[in-house]
Amino acid sequence: MKSLLALAFAAFSTLLVNAQSTNSFPLWADGAPGAKGTDAKDIPTLTPFFPKGEANGAAMVICPGGGYGGLADHEGKDYALFLSDHGVTCFVLKYRLGSAGYRHPIMLQDVSRALRLVRARAGEWKLDAHRIGIMGSSAGGHLASTLLTHFDAGKADAADPIDRESSRPDVGILCYPVITMGEKTHA
């Protein structure tokens, strides 16, 4: 009986530890601008991964790849688990996709909002608002590179306090990004 209780407690503890990675929340409380509907594919979200040990104040917004047709779990969750084991608070972005009928600049709008949101809530999450980066692989690397080159300072007079924040990442990590187009794409 004692070992059964220990096993149940261990399983419950594992669920609690992993619960931090299932608390996805939408980027916009009242629906995303330009949404084509209210299905899951129309609602961009962030999934937080908080360090189990001591957090170092840095944060990373992670954009999984998938050719703008899907999102590769190993390029999102797996990166977040690795970085959070090293003290970095991570947020995996589920952005709207071409396979759901979305086109540029919707994806840029989603990633910009994600970075602004993390920066706006930095105090709440005990993050340094000047240590927030962007990371992406493949198509997610393309999206990350787009934000790195097309950020803005925010709108000081915006009604939404999140929109007042800068979308400029403090650091960028591009993992096999698709950043060459035309004849050399995927070469």
C-alpha cells in the first residue's frame, strides 16, 4: 500500500511539474485582429514554460517551424524544456498558419504581439524586460528573422497597454531558418 501511495504521489507530482507547459493563453483577450473565425486555428496563443529551478530573468518567445502549414512540436516544446532547465522562461507561440488561410502580415502581427505581451507582463513573471528574445526554426526561423528586422517601438497612445510596448527582441536565435527565397530556397 505504501509503494502504491508513493507511486500515485510521484505521478501527481509529475503532472504538477508538467502543468506549467499546458497553460496556453490567447494573445488577445477579445479575439485576434483579422481572425477568420473562432476555432483553435484562428486563435494565436502562448504556452509558458517556467524554469523548475532558479530563473535567471531571461525569456524566449519560440516560433516552431512547419512550413507555415503546421507547427513542429520538437521545435517548440522541446526547445522550451531545454532552455527552461537552464533558467530561461520560455513561451511557445502558436501563430496563425497559411494552411488555415492566413497570409503575411498576420504571422508577423502574432509574433509581434507575443513579444509585446511577454514584455508587458515581465514584472508579473519576474523577467527582465530587456532580456526577451525570439527563437525560431525553419519557417519559425523565417518568422523570427522577420520580427528581428521589422519590429517597432509600440504605440505610446494605444488604448491597450500591451500595444504600447516595443516588439524589438533583445536577442535572436535562428535555427536553420528559411531566409533565402527564390532559386536558392531550401538549397
